[in-house]
Amino acid sequence: MELVIHGLLFASIHSLLFTYFANSQAFMEDVKIRFYYDDLVTSYTDYHLNSSIDIVSHPKFELDRPTVLYIHGWLERVDTSESIIAISNAYLQRNEHNVLVLSYEKLALMFYPIVVRNIPRVGKSAAFALLEMFRKGLDISRFHVIGFSLGAHVSSHIARTLRHASYTIPRITGLDPALPLFYQKNTKQLTKKDAKFVDIIHTDGGVFGVKVSAGHADFFPNGGQRPQLRCGRLFEIFDICSHFAAPHYYAESVTAKETIFVATNRLNSSDTAPMGYNCPATASGNYDLVVR
Ligand SMILES: *[C@@H]1O[C@H](CO)[C@@H](O)[C@H](O)[C@H]1NC(C)=O
Ligand SMILES: *[C@@H]1O[C@H](CO)[C@@H](O)[C@H](O)[C@H]1NC(C)=O
């Protein structure tokens, strides 16, 4: 028993020290873009950011298709992440897009504040990699970035860097953008300034996700707060189900055969818009809906 406790203590001290003193270059070298093709999440090729240009010349990359880039959140590993699997599977099933995932798993597994501090660097490095791809023919006018939790803020930093090179992302979707250490005075996070159209899905507002409106169109399924109706028990302190409901709702909207998740503008009941994949860039304001 004592050995186990010592082992655990050692492991946590080691991880904390590693987190504080690790050369953050190591985190950056681990940032990759994964390109999924065919119809299974098991078919993919990983690219270091310095070889992003090779993605565009992959035989399965189709320049005449729209491209989606998904960015995961804290503590998610690229191979096992629930949100990556849900979203990529949905797009692969739809079979109309080039499907890319930005992975930064070494960093994502670190102590939360350290991850937050490095988010701008991840976004900036990814933006430079994307710039290479745009210059090689990737069509930015059909480029959609989807960021979950901390990934939503990575997308904001990608957008800021691209804008300095005069590229504007047409659409960013924020899936329950992370709240802790964001949306305070002097912090930088996903806002509606980051793309021509920013849509947000709130599912755990006030805990893991931001509660206030942050996009052009903000969707509040089941009030935008925990517990989401599919998540069961009420006072679950360790409920991550509600936070993860955002990527699951989004994935469902990608494969739905008919229009689902129709939401109503809070200030105008004759203004409705579908939440998720089919949300039009004309949607504006706060939208409510019930998702069972
Ligand atoms: C690209 O980056 C990876 C990881 O940092 C590195 O191992 C590799 O040597 C680099 N390749 C080139 C061509 O610079
Ligand atoms: C309410 O929404 C409808 C449908 O989008 C629109 O035609 C109408 O102008 C809106 N009303 C107000 C007061 O904005």
C-alpha cells in the first residue's frame, strides 16, 4: 500500500514538474494534423505542421471538396477521443468533405493552466501550416473550423494569425467553448470577430463551458446548461457528459437525413434556425431548443 502511495505521489510530482519545466518545444513538435480518408476513422495519415503542404497532394485529398478542421479539447487523445471519433465519423459517413483534425495531445494532457498558456502558440503554429495549404490550393472559402472546449480557443488564435496574412475563415463553430480562465478581462478567446460567421453550441454553460453569447448565433439546447437531458443525474459533480453533449449534437446534425435541432430565436419566435451542421450564416442572436 505504502509503495503504491509513494508511487502515485512520485508520479504526480513528476508530472507537475514535467509540466512546469518541460521544454514547450516538445509540445509544439507533437502538434499534428491528421487527415482521415475513406469511410472509417481507422484510415488516416498524420502530418507534422512542417509538412502540412503534403496533405494537399495526398491522393485522397480532393481540392474541389469543402474541408473541415476539427480541434479537440483538454485531456483528449487523438486515438481515443470521444469527440474526435464522433465528429470525424459523422463527416466520413457524409462523404462530402476533406476531414482534418488538429491534434495537440501531449500538451492537452498537461495541467490545465499550462495548456491554456500554450493555446496561442498551438493556434499560431497551426495557422502557419494552414497558410501553406491555402497557398497550395486549399480553398479557404469552403474551409470550416470546429473547436470543442479549449479547441474553440485554438481556433480563435488560428483566425487571428490568418487575418494578419489577410485570410478570413468563413465559419468557425465553437462547441461549448471552455470557460475556466477565459472570458474575463484581458483574456483572448473565441468571439464573433474571429470568422465571418461564428456559431456556438452551449451545453455546460457556467461550468466547463461559457454561458454568455460569444458568436453571431448562439444555441442553447436545454437552456445551454447541465444536465443535458441525455445525461441523467442532476447533482453529478464529475459530469462531463453535458460538456461532451455539444460535439455529440453536432455530429448528429452532420449525418441527419432531415432537418433536426430546429431552434427558435429568443427575441423573435418567427425566426428559427437549425443548430449544427445546417446552421445558415444568416442566423443571428440567441436560439433555444429542447434536445431529448
Ligand atoms: C518536422 O518536424 C518534426 C517534428 O518536430 C521533425 O521530427 C522533422 O524532422 C521535421 N521535418 C523537417 C523536414 O523539418
Ligand atoms: C422575426 O423573424 C422573421 C423571420 O426571420 C423576420 O422576417 C422578421 O423581420 C423578424 N422580426 C423582427 C422584429 O426582427
